[in-house]
Amino acid sequence: MPAAVADSNGVIVKDPEKGVKVDAGVIAKPFRAEIKMKTQKLKESGIEAPLLVGLLANKDPAAKKYAEWTGKAFKADGLRYELRILEDPMDVERALNDANDDPRVHGVMVYYPIFGQEESYSGASHDDYLRDTVSHKCDVEGLCHTYRSNLYRNVRFLDYPANNHKCLLPCTSLSVVKILEQCPGVYDKTRPLGNHMSGQTVTVINRSEIVGRPLAAMIANDGADVYSVDINSIYLFRSGRLEKCENETPESCVRKSSVVITGVPVKAYRLPTEWIQPNTTVVNVASFKNVDEESLLKIPGVVYVPLVGKVTVAMLERNLVRLFDNFHHPLRQNEKNKEESKPNNLIQWYTAAAVTALVALQLMK
């Protein structure tokens, strides 16, 4: 099986004669090395490593496997991870609020789906309600309303205009972007921010709220035209706008795309490889292989990434460390306490000055 190689900058090198298969672990490695370095510095400073709490309330084997990968990776990289298994899905909201309020917890992750699109007391989708229940100070997945609305408005910082604290982005979608950055001819970092993928056409076959929609928005925010293909519709994400495509088909979208991302959660689904053009980058984010690998790798210049899980876990670690730095680091807490005490100090000073003036007036009588 042809395997991809990388240049001195870590960028994948194409083979003009055939396709190459990329091990996502190669791309994850430098991110995890950076996390290890940061956790080691915390340890040397006597600061306990950030803690992520995972809440698992479904029987999905893919979610369980993801939880296992997460635990192993976090332990290896010096982070802390605690999996809380809930037998009754109705207990998730209570457990989620407990984790939000616990100062020992720096990140919270909920393994979806739990209720899916089942009607609930809290609205049309209880899973959506749970996503918005996670505090933005603990939302390691970047899926709560604060981060989601900032993503769709292309707002990249939490603290405008200081711009010291970056927003978090959804882990799986972010992992795809980081993979694409290392694939030849996809991202051009010499262009201004927001135009790194200008001129590219991308097809994303999935429009879920967890992966497909945020991924399409992220790539469009970087300048690409993105066809978002779902079971019964096709939309074009372009420059912060959404256009329904009445005259496009999945085939027409894929044929004109230099990047194709598949995320169909159905074992029987296969993307026809005859739609794939030479030199296309193909990324599979589904737990099932959405394309026939043997046929795909016969296409000249194709770069194929069959799994993104290792990079997704690296982005999960990265997001946790960012939450810790933004909201939970002891130095950050000290700065917050100083800022909060300033108004009280001013009030005390004015009160003391007023009392002194009154006493002076009394003595002068």
C-alpha cells in the first residue's frame, strides 16, 4: 500500500503516478509534543495538569472507543482524564452542571448522540440543549452557543478588541483543517488570514451540527467555496452566506472539487471513485470507510486520509490547554481576583476620604 511521506516542514508529498495514504498520527505528533512540553512546565511549577471530564451515556461502540483513545493519549501526554459513565441519559444534565461548577474541572466533554433528534421538554433536540448547557469556560468541544455563534460569524477571539483569548473550535472539524494544512496545494499561508483557501472548491458529505456544518463554515471562513451535501439537499457555503443549490448533484460537486471530505455514518455507503479527479485530497471523518481505498489509490496524485481520530484527540488536548490558559490557570485566577478587587479598593478609598473630611470639619467647628 503506497504510504505518504512528508517534507522537512511536515507537508505531505504527492506521488504523481498514484495515490498516497496518510497516517494521521504523523500530523498529530507535533501537536502532542507541544502539549507534553506545556504539561511538563506546569509540573515543574507545582501546578496540577488540566482535568477533562468525559460524560458517556450511550452504547455507541465508536464513542466508547473514542473515550478509550482519549484516556490513553491524555495519560501519555501528562493531562488528566476522568470518564463518568451514566446509565440513565436523563442524569447527563445534572452531571454536566456539576462538572461546570466544579473548580477542579477544566474541561467537559459529552459523547453524542444521547437523545438524537428525539423531542424533549427543553426543545426540539435535547442533545442541542445539552451542548448549550456546557459552560464556555469548560467546553472543550467548542460546540456551545458562544463558540458556535462566533464560528458562524467568523469571530476568532473572545475578548475583542484585546484579542488575547482565541475562541475554541470543534475538535473533529479542527482536526480536518489541521490535516488539510499539511496536504500539498490546499492551504496557502502566504495569503492574508481568511484567504488561505481562496480559489479552492471543497465538498463535505455530511451536514451534522457536530462535524459537517461547522467544518463547512471553517473552510469557507478560510476562503474556499464549500458544497455541503446531505441526504436530501446541497448548499454552498461562501463568504459567510448559505446558498441552496438546485442544479447541483453530489457527483457534480465532487467532480469540481480539489478536496472531498466524507462523513457518512452508514457502513454500506461508498463514494464512487470515478467522481474523484487526479490530485484530489480525500479525507474520511466517518467511523466507516466511505470510499473504496484500493480504487481510490489508483488515481494519480490523490492524497487520502482514511482516519482523523489521532488528530482529533490532539485537538481535544489542545482545546483543554487553551481553556486552562484562558480561564483556569492560577495566574489567570490571580489576575481576575486583582481586577475584581479594584472597584472595592476605590470604594474603600473614597469612603475613607469622605470620613476623614467629615471628621476634619467636625474638629474645625
